[in-house]
Amino acid sequence: MADKKPFYITTPIYYPSGRLHIGSSYTTLFCDAMARYKRLTGHEVFFLTGLDEHGQKIEQKAEENGITPQEYVDSMAVDVKKLWKHLEINYDHFIRTTDKQHVEVVQKTFERLLAQGDIYLGEYQGWYSVSDEEYFTETQLMEVYKDDQGNVIGGKAPSGHEVELVTEECYFFRMGKYADRLIEHYAAHPEFIQPESRKTEMLNNFIIPGLEDLALTRTTFKWGIEVPSNPKHVVYVWIDALMNYLSALGYSTDNDANFQKFWPASVQVIGKEIVRFHTIYWPIILMALDLPLPEKIYAHGWIVMKDGKMSKSKGNVVYPEMLVERYGLDALRYYLLRSMPFGNDSVFTPEDFVARVNYDLANDLGNLLNRTVAMINKYCDGFVPKYASHVTEFDSGLSTTAANVIGNYRKAMENMEVSVALQEIWSLVSRANKYIDETEPWVLAKDEERRAELNSVMVHLAESLRIVGVLLQPMLTQTPGKIFKQLGIDQVEFNMESIRFGEFPNDCKVISKGTPIFPRQDAEEEIAYIQEKMNEKAPANSVVWNPEETTLVSSKEKPAKFEDFEKVELKVAEIIDCQKVEGADKLLQFRLDAGDEGHRQILSGIAEFYPDPSELVGKKVAIVANLKPRKIRGLISQGMILSAEYDGKLKMIEVPKSIPNGSELA
Ligand code: MSP
């Protein structure tokens, strides 16, 4: 291990602003696969993830929930960690930007950059979107509102959120000073930004036109890290957030052993929308601190839906827990890692998800394992024969494919092309399935003289599956173990440094009856199931429920004003007597005690739902008590009984008997 380079991999730190969906989970899952791969190839790994807990949005969320920002982020941290545990994300450290160590590192760094002259105090005016926590120039706005004189008085950010004009005293970072060095770095390290197309975008859109100074602080909100020398300023999201990658390692603290060992980062994984921050601002901050830059910034694409971005309001959000519960963790891990092409977006559809589970997992891999275990039981009393190379004419074809797959897989994983690595594994799975058809073990089994060939086929299949299991270890957390167990291999994990075809352990006895590792799903049913779940409202998170995001359903066109409601007097009334009105099928005649001097009479059209009116006597209901009396079928009705309407039925709202008659409902 000592001669291998320590591997430091980071995810962005997440905003704890709501539940994480399959898209947001992707970054972390991808890093988990890479971290596992590096561990299994003998590297010492530090895998960092965490939460970006400051900012106005968080302050507002907390206020909406009636709790302090700290209470809010504490509860979100519990939820996010729970999700990562559920997805078996094996991180080494979970940083929170409210951690004391992080706060101190940010403050110290800020003061140092100020003293150095990289940071200066100025004034900022711009169009600010609270939801995006970002300033926009007028030209960046998606829509602008103008007054009669044509002055811009407001508008919408590209995200669709409203913006407001804000002028603030603000600290700025002199970005331009480092532009040339950054361009040189890009040129000298072609692998720095992956995929490379992102680099061109950064150069053409931001660096070459001239870097603007970056606003670093705010005075309009409090929930952030204070600037020690000017505490009315809090450090605004980016410098606070970016510094997490260093503070988590103990940079500039008394305990910086991890920093010494792991910095510069081997790879920092991000989504495509935060490339600018990580490939321009972050490297420049590091240059100002005289620190080496990360080796690689890797930007992946997005998981989107057919109708664009996942969003609660569109009702197209897919939560990972639902898929895990129904199809198992590895089905989700496989799907996400397999579907996302290098650097591009991937579209989630229920059809595609179910197809991958059925074809790739249940059919191709699951059946190969099932058939292999069944044949070894049938033809070899369950014992995997000893490996010998090249007995049948097809053996070398299979072992050559395996060797190629191992090589290509390695190359793909080193390039962080996890999806390609999975495709490689499946090419071995397909080759092994084809090998069964070519060698026809059932024919060999009929001829005792061909025993050696049969044995060779069996061990070649078992060995192919072992290799598949070994190569799957970074991506799938449960399947490799299940494959090894079904093949009778004791080992639960294989180091991947020197993996070779032909090293199947001796004396393994397969299990007597293999169970399918991925049950085949009824496609139609499951597509409908996922679709239905996508349309469901998100289950409320412990505290994170934003009432403003709830669509209120009303059958009335106009909302009632509070004053309208106040006019209505609702009371508790006890049913003293109830009977049908002769000649009127629908009407019931009620005598009620609503705390008045005498009893009152109400007629209600609910007879068909209460065939035996006498049973209602003694129940307490809610009535509208101040309706103007009116006559129905010649009988006076002095109010209205409240009923709930559902499934075409009407049922009276019952009130607990302990509430005195005449109590007002408010
Ligand atoms: N807090 C910032 C990052 C600061 S890092 C110094 C942030 N947080 S985030 O919560 O909005 O995003 C976290 C990660 O989730 C990002 O990598 C983002 O790209 C990823 N994703 C969020 N939705 C996504 C998809 N639909 N698909 C794939 N990844 C997406 O940005």
C-alpha cells in the first residue's frame, strides 16, 4: 500500500434545502464507486462529502419551520446521513460548514487573503435572487419588469425566481490577478478539467472576456460565518463552501496530518452546473493560498426526466428510497451508474429502469448465475471442478474475452468512466451466456469420454462469474457477495490489484439451490408503479416541509376572505330525533340540541346514506347555526349539518360526545 498514491475524492457539499432525489444522489454514489475501486486497488482513500449549511435560503427555511437555522441543519444532517447509509455510501468524513473547525479555517483564510490584498472592501449592487443565492446582471435576467419610464424595477433569474435590487458593502476577491496563471495551468494540465469540453466553455465564456472580481460577503443576512475583523459581514456561500475541501483535512489547524497526506485532491467530482466555481474560483483561491491545485475536476451531467429537470412542482421527482425498497439497493446503484454517460445527461424513465432490471440484471447476469449453479449441481455433484485452461475449443475465447474485459475495465475506471466499466462487465456476461450455447454442456454430459470438457466448461463459467463479481465490487455492494456465496467461495471480497482469469479457488461447493439474485419484474405493472410514485407528493421530511410548496386543492373558483369565514357560525349539536320525510326520498328531518333555548329542526338531503335514521339519535354533529331559516317541502330548516363528500357519498361529521352541545367551532 505504501507505494500507492493516497486518493482524495470529494463530492460537492449539498445544500440541505429539501429531500435528495436520485439526481442529487448520483454525485455521491458515483464517488462511492470510485472510492471503493481505489481502496480495492490498494490506495489509501479519503472520501469526503457533507453539507453546505449557511446562507439566506437556509435561514428562511428554518424560519418557515419555526426553528433556528442550527436546529434546521442539524435535522437535515441526520436525514442526509441516513440516506447515505441506506445507499451504502462509504464516506470517510462528513463535513458540515457549521463545524467549529471549518468556521475557524474559513475565518483565518479570509483574514489572510485580506491582509495579502487579494480581498478588498467595496460596494456591490446587483439583482439578487434569494432562492438561488446568486446575484445577476441585468442582461443575465430571464425576464425584466420596467416602470413607465423604462427603468428596470425587478425581474426573474434564469431559474424563474424573482430578483430584487440590492446594494451592499461587500468584500471582493481580485480574480483577474490570477487569470493568466489559470490559463497556463489549464494548458499545462490537459486532464485538469474533465470532460475537456467544459474547459473550452470556461475559457470562452468567462476567462478570456475578463474575470470579474468575486463578491465574497453579505450584510443582508446573518446565517453565515462572520468576518472576524468586520462582523457585520458574513462570508457568502462560495468561499465558505469551497474551503470545506481543505478544512475537512485539517488544513491550517494543529492537526493537519490528513492535509499533508491527501492534498492535492486526486479528483473533485461535481455536477455540470457548478463547473465555474470549481474550475475558476476554487483554483484561484488555492493559488492565492500558495497551494497546489487538485489533479482533476470531474463534471458529470444531470439525471433529467422526459419533461426536463426533476421538480416537485412538476410531479416528476424520483426518490431513491422508493426504488431501493421495491427493487433492492443494487438495482438502483446499477441503474444510476450504468445510465449516466461520461459528462452527458441521462434521462430517467420508468421503462428504462425496469428494462435494465429485467434485461441486464435478471436475464443476463441472474440467469447466468442460476444456470451455472444448477449445472454444477447436476453434473458435478455441486463441486466446482479444478481449473485447467483450454480443454474445449471455446475455452480460450472466453478467457481471452475475460482478459480483455479486465484490461478495458481498468482503463475505464482509471478514466472515471464507470458506465463504460459496467458495459465491459456485461460484455463478459454476454460472452459467458453465449459460451453455454456453444459448448452445450447437456450434450457433453451424455458422453463420459467428454468429462474433461464438461468440467472445463463448468469451471470456466464459475470463473467468469467470479470475475464479474470481483469487477462489480466498486459499483454494487450486495451482488458480488451473493455471487461468491452461490459459487461456494468463502472469500467475501477480492483485492482488485492483480485480478486474473483462471484463479478460481479449489474445493468450492456451490449452493444446492440458487435463488435469483434479481427477480424478474412484471414490466407493465412496475412501470405503472414507478409512474404512480413519481406523481405522489414527497413524504414529509422530519422538519423540512415547506407549506408554500403545497398545491391547495379547492373546488371553488374564488378564495374566501377571512372575513367571509368569520360570518359563519359553526356549532356542536346533538341529534335528539331523526326520521325520513314522507314523500321525499332524500330528506331526513333532524331535531337537534344546539344549546339553544329550544330544539331546532334541520332538513338534510342525506337519507340514502343513512337507511336507519333512528341509529343516529345521540350522535353529535357540526352545524352551521346562523343560516337564514328556509322552508323545504313546507318544513322549516334552521341551519345545515356539515357532511363530508367522498366517493359520491355524504357522511355527517361526527363530534366527540364529550363536547357540550352549543360549543362553537372556531
Ligand atoms: N452547495 C453546492 C455545492 C458547493 S461545493 C463547494 C451545491 N449543492 S446542491 O445540493 O445543489 O448539489 C449537490 C450535487 O447534486 C451537485 O453535484 C449537483 O450537480 C448534484 N445534482 C443535483 N441534481 C442533480 C441531477 N438531477 N442529476 C445529477 N446531479 C444533480 O451545488
